[in-house]
Amino acid sequence: MNKHLNDTEIQQYVLDSDLLSGPKLLHIENCEHCRLKGMQYKLIISGISTLPKMALDFDAAGLVMAKIEKPAPNPARFSPVNPVITTLILLGLAILGISAYSFYNIGLFKGSYILSLIAFILLLAGIADQYYNYLKKLEHIGLLK
């Protein structure tokens, strides 16, 4: 092996010589330059390990958590009144549709029309409810302010 080992390989040898393959291990044992670098890394590692553990005299986690902004809930947007208002608007539209239909006298009392209208109203109410829940989830995870 003509070239010297790189720093990563020398550090692997210092920390655990089993991590190095055969030719590289032979090189570091026979090359004075690489062996000297290895001894320098051993000194650095042993010096670091003798340093006292650093203890902070303040609550670092508390300071970081204080910087994280938690969005305040917006009570006007997601109050229980919103689904009620939505339902009342849908019912008003349904009544308006029934009135317009009866005004033109196109057969208001046909059974299939009433069932279709009820199904449509329920569909609109379900869509409004799903949208309301979707907005609540977005607000909860902080994507909606």
C-alpha cells in the first residue's frame, strides 16, 4: 500500500482496530506517519474523556420550549355555532328550493322529488360537516391560523 490512510481510517483504528481490514491494519502498524497520527488521535480522545462533564446552570430545554410558538386557538372560527349556522343555511336553501319549485307548480308532491331533495340536503349537510372537521384538524396541527 503506497498511500497513507485517511483520517477516518486512522480514527477507526484508534477506536477499534477490528474495524480496519487486513492491508490497512498492516499499513498502520508499519507506517510511522500513520502510527504517529494514530497516537495523536489517542491523546486527543483521552484528553477529551478526562474533561469534566459540562453541566448547565440554566434550563436549556425550558428556554427552547419558550421560544416555540404555540398557535392560540381561534374560538370564532371553530365554535359550535358554525355547524349550526351551516345547517340553518342549508335548510334555508332547501326551503327556498321547495318554494321555487312549488311556485312554478311543477309537481311538488311527487314522492321521488321529495326523497331526492331530502337526500340532497343530507348530502350537503354531510359535506359541510366533513369540511368543518377538516378545518378543525388543520387548526389542531397548526397548518391553519
